[in-house]
Amino acid sequence: MTNPISAPIFVNQLGRTPEKERREPAKPVPALLGVVLAAIALAGGVASPLIDRHGDLQTQVVRGIVVVAFALAGVFALARRPSERQPVLVLLAASLGGAASALAALIEAHGHGMSVSAGLLSFARVGEPVALALLPIAIMHLLLGLPDGSCRLGRLAIGIGYLLGTALGIGLWTRRPTLPLWPVGLELLVALGVGAIGSQRRYTRSSGLERQRMQWFGWAAALTVEILLVALAMRGLWEWPTRYPLVAVVSLLPIAVAVVMGGTRRFAARIDRILAHTVSLAGLTGIVVVVYLVIVLGLGQGPSSHGERSLLVYSMVAAAIASLLYGPARQRLGQAANRIVYGEREAPDTVLRTFGSRLSRAIPMDELLLQVAESLRKTLALSAAEVWTGSGGRLERTISVPDVPVTRLALNEEEQSVVARAGVTGTAWLEVWLPAMLEGRRDSILRVAPTTHSGQVLGLIVAVRPPGGDQFTTDDDTMLTELARQVALALHNVELDSALQESLEEVRRQADELQASRARIVAASDAARRQIERNLHDGAQQHLVALAVNVRLARKLAETDPEASFELLDQLGLDLQDAVQELRALAHGIYPPLLIDRGLEEALRAAAGRAALETDVVATDVHRYSPETEAAAYFCCMEALQNAGKHAGEGSTATVKVWEDDRRLFFEVSDNGAGFEMKGAAGKGAGFVNMSDRVGAVGGTLNVESAPGKGTTISGRVPITVPAQPKVAVS
């Protein structure tokens, strides 16, 4: 059993699923009606040539074939789309045509001596005109209901049409024994006009599969018009075919084909190109027919003999074939003309016309520019074609055909401005502004087209012809200008793409660094907690435990030896001060209270007094800042002083500088110690990583400079995110 999740039902634009996925159930009444109408149509179409064998057998056979074709098309549509009304409408029209054809054959057979009962003959005399009069209404109903048979004009209008058709049929019956057909023809024209207007309005609002099905009927209409035009021309020029109404009946066969094709989703989607070619062919046929009719029959003399008519028909066929071959022949003749005018090269604008298609193939820019240079050399008969690229006034000959060494060219701001506004220039202009371009080819004929975008020079296109060669024409300059504009746009897009890729790489790098710094922060926090736990356990906790033991001992001595108890209490006071001092030192290591109370300058000066190296603090225009800013600067300075104490060496000194400038807080810690080799060292040590993470967390940057024997300087800057507060005076 198929899993419903793995076999979804796709719904098309008409709200129905494809035939392969789901068949709509047939409604009993329309299906039964369709079967009855199909039987009537098939019976009438087949019986027509069999009833009257002594009459016009050719006409009977043609009418029977058309009726049977529509009946089979209706049966096919009914089988494919049983819930729609269109198959019933097709079968209704086919049954009316079959009934009219069979009844007409019955009346003609009676005239030729066939024995027919009076009742059947009376029914035939009434039924034939009524069926003929109702047939145009059925065709109108079919057109108004395209493509599925649902008519939006309402049942009242269609009902009135059928009543008027019935009345016309009865009126024609009263004219018996003669049966004038011109009222039916007039009725057919009116019905076709109303049906065409209604179907056109629906076509403009349709889309998807519904639109494609209606396009099949448009294809049938175009083919029908083409058949009628050809038959009209043949009749007017060659007096054939002699039975034009019969041709009109045959021309309806494409409509039956449209019913079949539009009833299948597979063939309905293939109408686009077929319709376009059919309309083009019908239009071409119409032009040829009208021209020949106007010239031959309107302005000249019609053909009088069989030979003249044959010659005229052959000339029409030749004109139609020539018109069909005009497009391919024009292309081939254009290529031949280019070879004659330009030699072996192509037309000058070929490179311009093909640049867009080459650009859309995602070819690498170097390969694309090489193709442009090769095409440019071929189409303009150049001795050399070059493409220069660059930015910021620095240009480089990246592509040259034939290949020559790479050359660089530097433009100052004035030259860039002049080149950007110059357009296509020649040798005289290059002598003044770009004399370097003329080195080794002053006798050659040059054209230089700058590739600029938004006033920025992105490169040059250089076209070189040998001395004594053809001068560049205005068309050549225009082509170079347009080519330079397109190349500039392509180069600008490449720059944007490169910048985007760099931005993406930078974002990825920052994301990786952020992830690594977060991991380091978590690890440092855990390590700090463990360090605090160890310090409390090994330091303050031991002091407090000893104090507790001594307190209990002093209590016991108070009863037996008061003097010893007093001495022990004095010692307890000293031990308690030591414990408090150790807790203060521990708290100062976690976050210095002086930094909170007095600010960055005082905290740094206090820390400098405890540093391993002799340290000077220089603070210029330093105020109070946010806790995050002050903490980042303070702890980075402490980390730098600690590193200097470890690695600077004996006798070294350190200097801490802090200042504010342009809404940023700067700090610098330098020493005159041993220093180190920067290659591979900076950024790898734990101290440098900690400092970088700390300033990076608040949007700052860190820089390390050092050299063997020249000391080390660690500098950084942190943005000031809050207004600076006045400096707190030290009492």
C-alpha cells in the first residue's frame, strides 16, 4: 500500500490533480447524456454516405468524416475529463451536425427515388433545418465555455440562444421545399463573434493549464483561417476548389484536434511554440494571399487560361517559400557579406553582442577578458588587443593578445579624473596624458577606452592597429565605448564579490575567535574559582581554624591560669589581624576595591607600588568610565606588568601610560628589558591571549611590539561607551 506521505497529490492551477494521480468521478447524468449524443453523432456521420448512394457521395463522405472526427474527440475528452461539460458540448455539436447530415441525405435519397415512409420523411423535413439552426448556437456555447465547458455568462443567455435557433429552424422549415442557408450562415457569423469575444475575455483572466488549453483552440482557429485563406486564393486565381462550403467544413477539423490535445495535461503544456509558429505561418499566408489578390485581381487582369493560373499558383508558392526562408537566408547572407566587407573577421559589433552571453556562463574573469581580447582582435583586425585592470590609480596589463610581459601604470588623482572623463581616445591624447602607453608603438594606430564605474577608473581597453593600417571608424569607437562600459560593470561586480568574500571570511574568522574566546573565558572562570577555593582553604581558613582552637584554649586557661590566658588573647588579636589582612589581599586579587572607589589612575598607582619592577604611572586627562572599560584597561596593564616582571630581567624598569583621546581610552605598558622575537611569539602566550580576549570583549584592540634587546611595549585602546565622569579627588 502506498504511503500517503511519500506520494503527495500535486494540485494544478485549476484546482485539480493530474490524471495520473487522481481521476475525477464521472457524474451519471452528463456521462449518460454524452454517450447518447456520441451514439447519435457516430450514427449520423456513418449513415450519411450510406443512405444516399446516388447523390453527391463526395460531400456526404466529407461531412461524415468531420462529424465522426468530432464525435471521437468528444468521446476521448469525456473519458479523460468526465466531470467537465466541454465533452458534452462537443458531442452536442457533433450530434447536431450528424443529425443534419443524415436527415439531409435521407431527403436527397427520397428525391432520387428511394422509398421513405411519410412519417420519417416529415420528421426529416422538420429536423434538418432545426438541427442546422441549432448547430451555430452549440458552437457558440462551446466557445463561451472554453476550456472546460463552464459558461460564465449564465444559463439564461445560452437558453435564449437555443430558443432563437429553434425558432429559426422552424422558420426555415416553413420555406420548404426550398431551404435557404444564408440565415444559418448569418447566424453562424453572429454566434462566432459572440463566442470569440467571450472566450477572449476569459483567456485574458486565465493562467496555467487553463490558459494552455485555450491556446490549443487558438491554434485551431489560426489553422482554420489559414486553410480558408489558401482555399480562397486558389478559388479566386485557379477557380478551385469549386465547393467552398465543403472546404469550410473541412477547415473545422483542427478544432477536434484541439479538443483532444487540450484534454491531456502532457500535450496541453506543449502549445507555446506550436501556437507561435502557426500564427506566424497564418499571418504570412494572409499577407501573400492579400498581395496577390490586390495586385493580380485588383490592379491587373485575372488569369484566363489554365497555364496562366498554374503559373500564378506556382509564383504564390514560391513567394511563400521565399518568405519562410528569409530568416535563415538573411543570417547566412549577413555572414557572407561580413566576409566580403571585413575579410575573414566578423562584424565589429560581434564581440559586443556576445559579451553578455559569455558573462552569463559564469566564466572566470581572466578567461572572459582573454576571450574579449581575442574576439576584439579578430573583429577589428587589430595587431594587438589589451585589457588593463586595477584600482586606486594602479593599473596592470593583465590580458594581451598576442602575449607580452606584464606592465604596470600609476595614475595620480588628476590623471585618474581626466582618464575617467576622456572616453575613447587616440594617439594625440595619449601623448599628453598617458605617454607610457605609446612606448614601442608610437607609429601604430591606437584607441584606448577607459573602463570606469561611478567615476572610478577600473581599467583600460587598448586596440592597436599596425602602422599604415585602416583608421578606426565612428562605429568602432562606439563599439569600444559600449564594450568598455560592460567590462567596467563586470569588473565592478567582481570587486563587489571579492569584497563580499573578504567580509564573509572576516566574519567567519571573528566567529571562530569569538567561540574560542568564550571557551577560554569559561575555562578561566573555572580556574579562578578553583584558585579562590585553594586560597581560602590554604590561607584564611587555616588562620580561622587556628583562631578557633586558641579561643577554646584561652577559655580553659582563664580558670586555671588567668595570666597565660591574657597573653593568649593578645596573640589571638594579632592572629585575627593577619587573617583580615590575608582576606583583604585575596579580595584585592579578585577585584581591587580601589578601582571601584577611586578609579583607574589610583588603582594603577597602587598596583605599581606592588609590582616586581620599578614602575612609573603616567595618566593624562583620565576620568571615571564604565566598570567594564576600567576593568579591561586595569587587568590588561596588570597582566603586562606581571609578564614584564617575569621576562624583562633584573634592573629593568616599566612605564604605564593611560590617556583619553577621541572618545577612546588608550593604555600602554612598556619596559626596557630583554624583549623577544615577535615572529611566532605574539598571540600564542596565555598572557597575550587573556589580554586580547579582555579588550576584545568590550570592542577594543591590543597591539604587541618587541625586539631582542629593545624591550616590549603592549598598547591597547578601548572605546568609551558612556560619558566620562569627573575625576574623583584624592583626599
